[in-house]
Amino acid sequence: MRWSAVICLLWIGMIIGVSFLATPAKFLATNVSLPDALAIGRATFSVFLWVECGFFVALIYVAILDQSMSFEVAALLLVLLGLLGINYLIIQPILDLRVQFILDGNVVEPSQMHRLYVAIEMLKLLWIAFLTANLK
């Protein structure tokens, strides 16, 4: 198995573990208050940003070392960078602001931002799987 595949599979596992298992599960814990769950989520995704950046940089490094950095792979990586940018530069700051409003005791209106975040996470997960298949 190539290192690029190992990196992609680890990244996919992290997305599933953080975004689709741990995050929803903390809201099911009856002894965790909503503010605590939100603060934990904020900290988790702040750390996960750096983990994902590490995976992305590692993919580029390995693709260059393996000499598999073709035009197609570069294009796939650029799309992945765009998905990361949407999550961390657009959606995440909006969600962080909502969390802060709630932590400050304010009531916020329902929003579609979490659904958009989940949609981007699903797309990112599928894109990394697709990238895995295209890295030689």
C-alpha cells in the first residue's frame, strides 16, 4: 500500500470519527450541558483543523516524493483545498459565532449552517476516497 493511500484512509477515518461519531454523540450524553458540549465541539474542530492541514501537506509531500503529482492529482488536491477552505474559512467562523452567542446566553434562530457543514464533510470524505483511487 502506498503512503498516499495510508494518509487518505487515516484522514477518512478521522473525518468519520470526529465529524460523524464523536460530535453527534456528545449531544446524547445526558450529563453534559449544551454550553459544555458546544465548547468541547469548538475545541475539537479547532484541533481538527490542524490535523487536516497536516494530512493535506503530507499528501502533497508524498505525491511529490512518489512522483505521482500529475496534473489530475494536482487538480484533485486543489478541489480538496477548496473544500477545506469552505469549511474552515467560511462555515466554521459562522458556527463559532453562533456558539459564542449561545455561550453568552443568547438565543439564536435555527440555521442551515450545520447541514451545510455536514454536506461539505460528506463531499470531502468522498473526494478523499476518489483521490485515494487516483494516487498511484
